Amino acid sequence: MKVTSTIGRSVEIPLRMFGIWPGSPYVSLCRLFWTIALVTAQYFQYQYIITHIYIADLSDLMDGLSATLAFTLLFIKLVTFWINQRTFNKILAMMAIDWKKNSGIDFNMIISNATLSHNFSNFVFSFHSIAVIVYSISVLTVSTSDYEGTDISMRPLILKMNFPFHSDTQLIYAIMLIAQFLYLLLCSIGVSTLNALLIVLILHLAGQIDILRRWLTEILFSEENGYKPSAVMIKKIIEKHQNIINFSEDIENLYSRIALILFVSDTLIICFVGFVLVTSIGASNSFFTILKILAFYFVMNFEAFVYCFAGEYLSSKSKMIGEAAYDSSWYQSTPQDSRIILFLIMRSQNQLTITIGKFMDLSLERFANIIKASASYVSVLLAMY
């Protein structure tokens, strides 16, 4: 199949479904539907937390609270994208221009990064779908084995919610399970799409940086033109560098606030899930409970890792611009022409990155801090347990 865009169909279709893709039909209707669905489900979830905060086991309470926070994070992501729709449209327009302008070796670089983006998007979608299936099957298995012969209304649901009615018949209980599974699956698609989109945008930007590096090292001061850069090539390099900076700033504006909320929420969620995982060891029928928790635990860790890796990768790629400029054959040129490289190196020292709410940069060190902070909070909860 011929690749025609960095954003594959596995990302574009969910973006249309959640009312984010520009030009999609019934955008307002999609946004209204997801607002009502998420707010209603969140109401039932938080109602469960409030009504069970004193009577429920701490492990059970942490289990429900972690899932509730994950859905809250998804809703915040969607609202952020809806508010910043103009920025997202600008990003897509810049990507379309990049696909039209480049040809030859440069176009092959874009194709290579686009193929990698499609493969990663499919992997993220599959990973989240498998996690949802494992999570749901584990809950149903525990419900069937531990609650056999008990009142149907006492059996656990996939998601902990307080409904205004009771599942006192097998039919109502089955309908509730199916509805929750579909809701969980669709929400996981939304989470995987927005996470994969960040990597897709970063990979596209990395392709543009690779093109700029090639121009600097192979074309600007080439032996064919006597190491004298042409005015056309200088203009193209300056425009390309400026477009890369603008593209990076747009990604930063789109994901910076999301990263801030994610940094806080994922730390708490990983802490809560880790606590449930530790306390479940040795309990009756613990295998399926641990399997359910592990699926959720891996998903949340993977989400935090994706964001931190994206920031780390973007920072490392931006450093290569200055290195490529320095590695070019500027020393073969005249002092007047080589000054071009000096200005480019000075500007590339302003590192491209994604910040956590403009406070700190996303990096693999931040991911390590999230894991360490979560482990510390788990030890505190275990002391209280």
C-alpha cells in the first residue's frame, strides 16, 4: 500500500470519531456525544468513589480511583484538542506542504518516517486493545468464579460505578457489562490515538530535521559549486529551519498542558495500581486480579513513557542541527559565506523540546522520576494499609 501521509488511517479515523479531524462531518455532534458519555460515566464513577470512601477496602478504593482518573485524563485531552483546533489544523497544513515540496532523496526520508509512524500507530492501537480485552476478561472470570450462586446485583462490573438502578436480573447485568466493555474499548482507542499522534508528529518533524541536516552537510558547501553557497539554497535552509521551529512550537502548544496534567495524574494512577498489585499478591483467586492490574499498569506506564520519549527524542534531534552545520565544509568557503553557519548554529542552540506546562522538559529522566515517585507513594499507602 502506497504511503501518502504521515498520519495513517488508524489515527485519522479515531480523530474523526472524536470530533478532532478538520472537515469531518457532524463534528459538533461527535463532541456533544463524547462530552455527554464521558461526563455521565465520570459522574457514576466518582459517585462510587464518594459513597465507598469510608466503607470500601483501601485496595478496592484505589482500584476504582485509578480507573476514574484515567478517564478524567482522557476527557481533558479531548477538551484540550477541541479548544486548540486551530493549532492542530495549522500542524496538518504544514505537514501537507512538506509532502508536496520535497522530492527525490528528501521525499524518501519522509516516506521512511511515515512508514514508521504507521507501524507505531498500529502497535499502540493493538497494545491498548489487548489490554482492554485482558482487563475485561479478568474481571468477568473473577465475577464468575468468586460470585457464583450470589445475588446478581452483588457481582462486580468491569468499571466500578454507582448506577441509579440495580442489576437484579441476568439480562440487565449482561447489558451493563456489554455497555461498559464497549465504552472502555472506545475510550482506549481515544487514548491510544492521542498518544500515537504525538509520536507521529515528532517523527514527521524528525524527518524534516534529517532533510535540513542533509542540505547542510551535502549541498550547502558542496565541491560542485566551489564551496560557495547559492542564495537560493541559503533561503531554503533558513525557511526550512524556521518551519521546523514553528512546527515544534505548535506541538508544544498542543501537548504542553496535557503533559502537565499527565505528569501528575499518571504518577497517582501508577501509584494506586501498584498498591493494588502488591496487596493482591497472595489473595484468593489472585491470578486473574493480578492479570487485570498488570494490563492497566503496563498501559499507564507505556503512556508516560511515550510522552517522555517524545520529548527526549525531539531534544536529541534538535541538537543534530547545530552539529550538522558545524560538520559541513564551511572551512572551505570564504569568511563571509561561512558566517551563515555561525548564525544557524547560534539559533539551533535554543533546543526544541516539549515541556510539562512550561515548567520542565519532557525527558526519560522525567519518566524515571514518575516511577520513583509512584514507588515512594506506594510504600506510604502500604504503611497506612
